[in-house]
Amino acid sequence: MSKLIETIVNAIEDKKGKDIVSLDLSGFDGAICSHFIVCNADSTTQVCAIAAEVEEQVFEKLGEKVWRIEGQQNGVWVAMDYVDVVVHIFQTELRGFYKLEELWADAPMVKYEYEE
């Protein structure tokens, strides 16, 4: 599991995704997966580029294909389902609007600090 999260976070960092966090949902009954990874980007182009990079790196390094992906058409919020891990890539303003992290405020959170 941690290898998948690490690979996803690295792919997001490679495309300069911002404010990357992972939420551990494994302790919640009824949670749809064990982890959410959330980040944001400043344009629809960057949102789609991050999604493509995540898909490519996870397949290249771990041989796993994304089970389902939604939102690529508009590029404002892409959700990528890797069964145990769901990746949410928001356009910056939309992330602030939906406040996904606040919905899971009790979940243990890891923040990833990107260094250029």
C-alpha cells in the first residue's frame, strides 16, 4: 500500500501538484477506500497532466492500472480509483469550495512538502 501512495505522490510532485495530502480512512466504517490522496493545480491542463503522470508512473513502477477515472473531460476535478487508494486532483478554486479534507477531519493526515 505505501508503495502505491509513494508512487502517486511522486508523480504528483513531478507535475508540480500543490498541497498534497493523504488521508488514512482505514479506521472508518463504510469508507469507500483506505486512503484518499488530495492535491490541487492551477489550471485544467495541469490537472489533466497530473492525472496522466499518476496513471503512467503507477503502471510503469507497480504494474497497476487505474480501475476507474472520472473528470478528465473537464479537468477541474479528476478522481482516480485504485481500489484501496482514491486520488483527487482539483483545480485550486474547486478544492477550496469542496473542502474534502474537512469532511474527513478526524482521519489521520500526512502532508507532503514539495521541494524544488
